[in-house]
Amino acid sequence: MASSPFSFALDARPAGRARSLAATAALFAFGALLTFSFVPVPVVINLSQIFLLLLCVAAFCCYFVRFQADIFAALCLILSIAVFQAIGIAHFSSADKNYLTPFLFITSLLIAPSTMILVRTLPQEDRDRIVPRVVRWVLTFLVIECITRFIFSPHMNSRPETDLTDAFYRYKDSLFFVDSNFVGIEILCLLAIMFAYRKKFDRSQWLLTYLLLFATLSRASIAAGICQLLVYILWRWRGWTLIGLLAAQALVVAKLFLTYTTQGSSSISAIDGSFSSKFLILARMAASYTQADAVQKFFGVGVGDSINLIEIFAHNIVATLVLELGIGGSLLFVAYVWILSRKSPASIYLLVLPTIINGFSLVSTSMPFFFAALGLFGALRGSQCDEISALKHDSPHRAKAGGYPKEHKMNPAEPKLQMNLGNKQIYQCQIDAIRGQAQRLGRPLSILEAGCGTRWPLNLAGVDFKLTGVDLDPVAMELRRTIERDLDVTICGDLCTIELPPASYDVVYSAFVLEHVPRADLALENTLKWLKPGGLLILHLPERESVPGFYARILPFWTHVWVYRHLYGKPFAGQPGHAPYPTFYHPVIGRKQLSGFLEAHGMKVLNCNGHIPKNPFKGLLRVLQHWLFGLTKMLSFGNLTLKYGDIVYIAVRDVQEYAQNCN
């Protein structure tokens, strides 16, 4: 059957389902129209029949134009909200009724489904190119707005003279917006989109956006932006973070409102003068709501008409929902937002949540940027920019049954990094490399453990080898000789100065040593000299440019000892022969620097494995550590990583000789 000439190729689902839904809605709307036309009802309801007729016509149009189910549901909800607004305005007894603002509200609601239709018709490549470009255009416009606001705002007389003494109000009048608070809402929406396309923006653009947010001088928008960033950092616990932030806001508002009602506005003004107007709105809203009849409570008074009811513009989200939309309209509006943001975590947590937090201070029913962003996220639902797999990249991944996580894309000049999980896997790859070396050579191995410490971490059962240990700590060497008794040769000395015969060892192994050596470059040069042609170098060390490595570098040594003793439960920590040891983190042991160093000294990196070491903390300490590490990573602007904490390098000397041994 040929499709209608008016059909949009929007729905990837079977056409029958969309048509069935549209036909069902059409029959329901037609039945509602007949019911309201012939059944005697109050006069106030009869005034909505024209809107029911429009709903019926729209439903029949949707029968021929196959919108996707979420777009169709959003359109039905918009028409229903329009019906409720008409009923509320008709029932409101004020002589000076506002019809323009409700019309603008309905028009703004149409922006979201329109954006969804537009974006879904674009190929993925065009989306990825156009959306970041539009964001950059908006950033340019916001820069112009910020400059003009700081130049012209002090000379604009839209505020009382008493307010001009406060710098927060002196520079908030905007030539393009009524108030810089509206600029803050737009920047919050812009940041949500930037998080979805974060790889398309460099560090300077992120910094510029946050500077513009702070330049709005909108305390509510700044607080909402911080909460938005906090949710992004704590993405793994986004649900709990959402509940915590909303609960904290509710408790603070309830406490301050109680103080306002019992002690007066002067007690609130001492904290923040703008709070007085918000609580005045809430107080008058409560008083008006108790006197309202059932129709007004359910249908509201119409968007923008609250000023005629409580004599102040209800720019608070609670008053807007309760007074202007009513119970029924609020439920429809919440359903509208839910339909467009459901199954889209980025929309719920990075767009809707900051808007709710900001809404206590300022909310407007005519916010085209919010509805445009809501529609964009609705169109991206299920795509790579929606759940944003990289939003989870800061959290430890769990291996699926039978395999490892996907490899991370690295710079072509760097060795490929494989994200092996768990200590067992990371040590097994080292054991396999040594076993493979023994099989290729077909003779007993000579292994040098550079920085042997108190124990040998690898189980090489079945491998014939001779183990030589070198360490600077004589107490650790003595413990190794008397307790472990696994060293064939023990040498007490500094890796930077000790002299050993060159090309003497088939394997040089060093685990968690180089970060404690002030001149790790000299120690590495020596270990490479001691390695035979075709020999293996295995380095296991913490990543210098990781967040844990950063704290290990900057914190004094006594804090390391304190953590080991009181948090790890090791009473002998810091004493001779017992970890921890002073750390230096020479720049050469950073992954990028180490790769270049090894290649410059004739080494070929065969394997580079990164892993997240086992976290010794539990409960609240683990949560606090994750929050701290996430915040640190954010403040580093990408210079520090949380993808892995430790690295294992497996490299070979003289690749040609190594290939001959393999053959």
C-alpha cells in the first residue's frame, strides 16, 4: 500500500503500530467531543469544546502523518494542557485576564517535538556536525550579551535605586534578555548539550562557558551548574546524587520558609535578599490556594495570571505549577517532560535536574532554549550521545562474561592500551609473558628483579629460572632472605649506581619501584643495559598522570604512612622494610614519556595493560574517595585520568633477535 504524500519518514517502528495508536487516540478524542457536546456539564467546561475539536482534528491528522509514538504523545499532551489552560482562564474571576502568556507557553511546548522531528530527519553525520556548530554560535552570542550587559547594565534604570547598591543587581539588566538569570538558564541548557557532545569541544570552550555562567551573577544558576557538574562527575551514582540534591534543596527551602513564617522576612534578608521575594510568593500562594475552589485548584488560573491573584509575578517553580497550571495541568506538564526525557539519562540528570534546582529562584514557562534542548535529547535517545558511554568512562568497568572491555582509542604514537580488569588478570599477563620467553629460549631463564622488596609476586610454577634480587633497603633484603627464601642471588644497592655485567638477564622485572627512585631515568638506563638481546622488560608501576598518582605525588610522605596504618590496618607501615616508601614520580614514568624513552633506547613495546587496582576502602570512605577523585579529574581539564591507575609494560630488546628466537 502506497504511503500518504504527507507522510514523514520518521518512525523506524512498524507503521501499523503508529497508525493503531493514532487511530485509538482519534476515536478517544472523537468520543470525548461527543460526550462534552451532548452531556450537560458546567458552563466552564463547555468553553473547552473548541480545543477538544482541535484535539480530534489533530488526532485524525496523525492517522495519516505517521509521527513516532513519543512525538504523537507529546502533541496530545500539549493540546490537553491547552484545554486545561482555557478552562482555568475562563473560570478565573479576574477582569484583567492574560491570554498572550498561555499562548506563548503552548508555542514553547511545541518547540520540543518540532526539534525532535527536525533532528531525527538528519543523518548522524549531519547531527554531529551541526549541533556543535550551533552551540559555538550560541556561545559567541552569549559572549556579546555578557560584554554589553556589563557595559550598559549600570546605566539601565529598570530596577529600583535601592537595588543598584548591590553589585548582583547592578549588572543583571540585559539588552537581549530581561534579566541575566534567563541567561543562566540558557547556559545550563547549553552545558547539558555540551556534555552530550563533549568530545567536540576543547578546554577553552568549556572554560569560556563556565566563565559566562559565573558572569551572569545568578546565584541559582551557578548553584544549579555546580550540581549539574557534580552529577556528571558522579555519573555512576547519578540516581542517588539526584535524590540527594533534590532532598537537600527541599530541606533547605523548608527550613528557610519556616524561618520566614515564624521570624519574618528580615531574618531571611540577612542570608540573601532575593529569598524574601521567593518566600513571599510561597506565602501568598499558600493563602490563595486555601481559599480557591476545586476548579481553580485543578485547572489553575492560567500561565501569567498569578500576578492578578497574588499581586506578584510567580517566577517560582512551585507557585507556577500550583497556581498557574493547577493539579491537572502540572500532571500533564510532568508527563510531557517525562515522555520527552524518558530513557534518556543525559536529559533527566543534566538538563531537567538543573532546571528544577534553578527553578526555585527563577522559572519561566516561555523558555525556548530549554524546550529545544529537551527535544534534542529526545531525538538522541538511544544514540551514542544519549547514555553517553563516556559519561561512565570514569567508573570502573565490569568485565562481561567471557571477555574484557573494549580497548580505548589512543594516540597512534602511543602503544595500544588494553584495559585488563583485576589483579589476577594483570599478573597473569606477566606470567604468560615470562612462560612464553622460557618456551622460546628452551633453557633456564635468568631473571633480575630490580627492586625486589620483601616478596616475589609471580607464580612461575613449571618454569626453570634463576632469580636475582636488587634492592636498596637492607632490612627488606634480609626479610626476603629469611622469610621468602626465593632469591638465588641478593644484591643490596642503588639501581642508579650499581654495576652489573651488561646483557646478563633474559628477563628484567620491576614492580612498583620506579616511582620511588629520584632518578628513574638512570635506573631505567641501567636495567636496559643488563638485558640480553631478545630479553623481556616487564615494568609494573602506577600511572603518574592518574588521579591516584597525582595525590601520591603532591601529598607529603607522612600522609602515606598515616593512610597505611589507620586505613589499611598495617601497624608497621613506614618502618624499615615495610611500605610505604617515599615517592618521587620522575616524569619519565608517565605513560607517554615512558613509551618514548623505551623506543629511544631500542625497546619495542609488545603490550601495555592498564588496570584499576583493588580499592581497599569500603562504605562511606569509598564513596568520598570517588567523589574526590572525580572532582580532581574534572578540575584537571583532562590532564589526569581515572580510566586506570596502574600500568604494565612488556617490552623486548632487539626485535630481530627476538623474532629469531620466536622462529
